[in-house]
Amino acid sequence: MAMQAVDHALDFYQFDALLTPEELEVRDRVRAFVDSEVVPIINPYWERAEFPFEIIPKLAALNICGGPIKGYGCPGMSSVAAGLIGAELSRGDGSICTFFGVTSGLAMSSIYYCGSEEQREQWLPAMARMEKIGAFGLTEPQVGSDASHIQTTARLEGDTYVLNGAKRWIGNATFADVTIIWAQDAETGQIGGFLVEKDTAGFTATKMEGKLAKRALLNADIKLENCVIPASNKLPKARSFRDTANVLKNTRYGVAWEGVGHAQAAYEIALRYSQERQQFGKKIAGYQMIQEKLVKMLAEIVAMQLTTWRLSVLRDEGTMTEGQASLAKMNNAAKARQVVALGREILGGNGILLEYHLARHYADMEAVYTYEGTNEINTLVVGREITGVPAFV
């Protein structure tokens, strides 16, 4: 009976009933991978701030990279299925989830939505097989949320572009085969995307040190110093920041799912811990204050699951708006941050030990709360959509 109670507690509103057989199969396949390949090995890597490169071939074997992209060797799955992948990967570890999301989501989506047919054929099949890894270079040292005013420039000189500037927080960039660099076209003043391949002269990516979250993810500082690339490496359909924003909109929903995964992990860990830990002569699951925390965690997770499921359906229907994506990211990140904090409270002192895993999720949610648009920026995106008045300045 105890096990049945736990199973019900992990799917309290029968969320699985909303999923198709294909979505359940993908979810369960990734969940099994996470439980067998990620959770048992990730803590030492997280503590040392190293990435477990040996996991990439195993992740590639799942045949999930590229998510909803159709053709080019990509799985062409539903947005719900792709979201569930993000939730399950983050349920195991946030760094692995972001590594995957950067190459499968941000980088591949940039090429798919903004690239030429030749660029798609060149990069997407190899990236879908994870033989090639991508990175996405938008954020800059002095320009974070105001991404429409990035300072990196690209100047056309003959049949080449010369890139100059700097980027920061760029996941995967120290080892990626291609990095999408977003820069101002010196001729038009518009934001454009440029494919910078590994080992290109003038491109330097240096691992950032001292992070307290997503420690197993390798973020980089990038310097572009007279970095020369072929003119054919410009993404032809990236003509303004609106095109950049479209890529972000179509990947931001995935970060909302990531919040679900971190929250689920914290809830599962805390629930099982409460059923095993004894204090004052009985299991702590029998104390009212512990039950209150667990119920608050569950309530937020149920709401987050239903929000992201509906958002993903809207995305597949082609009606998802920028504001809808921002609302889900903003709300889920904030709620998941609260959920992991409650889980950490239930574990008491053990909540800050890596061996119980919750500490990673607690720290990593601080990063999720900030990236893909801060809480404040996503709030203002929604505010603009519902009032018709931009309040950014």
C-alpha cells in the first residue's frame, strides 16, 4: 500500500492520461536513461565543475536530439514529447539538461528557422546524431536582458564577414563544433546570426569559473577578435532581432518544462526521505508541518505540469505567443524555485549534501530562474502582450 501511495503522489492529477503512447514512450525511455546513466555519476562532476563527456554517445543513442524539428534526421516529435525530455533530463541534472537544450534547442532551432537549405543539410543531420554539438552566443558581458542592443558587430568584407565583440555565459562553446553568434550587421544595423565553426581564427572560448549553479555545464566567455568567416555562414533568414526572438520563443517553452523536472526531483526526494527519516520516535512523514510542505510542493507541480502541457499543445497548433511562452517560463521558474526550497527544508541538514541530490537542484534552480529571460523581463513581455504597452524603458 505504501508504494501505491507514492505512485499516486507522483501523478496526483493523472497527468499521464493526457499523454499519447508515443509521448509516454519517449518520457519513459529518457527517464530510464536518467536513472541509470545520469543520477549515479553526476555528483562528482558537478562538484568538480566538469562535464561528463562520456555521456554524449549514450544520450545520442536515444535518438531524441532535434526534438520537434521535422526532417534532416530529426525525430519530429510533438512539443509535449520534447518538453518531457527536458523535464526528465533536469529531473536527473540541470547541467545535462542545459547541455542538451543548447545544442538540440537553441542551436538547431536557429539553423532550422533562420538558416538556408544548404546550412540545414550541412549541420542538422550531424547534430541530430550528436556527432556535432552546437552553442548559442547571444548574451554579452555588458548586455544581458537588453539583447536587442548587443554590441558584437559583423562587417562584410568581400566574400567574408569579420566579427568583433564578446559573449558571456555561452554553454557548450568551449567544445562546440559550431556556435551561433548573434551580431549587429555593420551595414544594416540589424541583428543577424552567424555560424562560427570550431577552431576559427579570432574565436576564443574560455571556461567560466566560480559558478555555484549548473556546475557540470561548461559556460564560456567568448572573444571575437577580427574573426573571419565565409559570407555563406550568415543565416539568411535572421534579418532582425524579431527573428532572434522567434528562436527564443520556440525554445523558452522548454525551460518551463525544465522547471517541472527540477521540482519533480525535489518532491520525489523529499517525499521518500520523509517516509524513511525518523525523528522523535516516528517517521517525519507523519508530522503535520512536513505534510504541509509536501502538499504545497505537489500543488505547484500539478499547476506547472498542466501549464506546460497546454503551452506545448498551443505551440504545435502554431498559436503560441511570445507572452504565453514567457508566462510559463516566468511562473514555472518561480514556483520550482519555491518547491526545491521546501524540499531542502524537509531534508534538514542533509538537504545541503550532494549525496542526497537535492542540493544540486536547489542550486541549479537559481540559474533557471535567471536564464532565458529573467523573471522581470518575462513579466514585462507578458505585460506588453496583455496591455499593448511596452514597459521595458
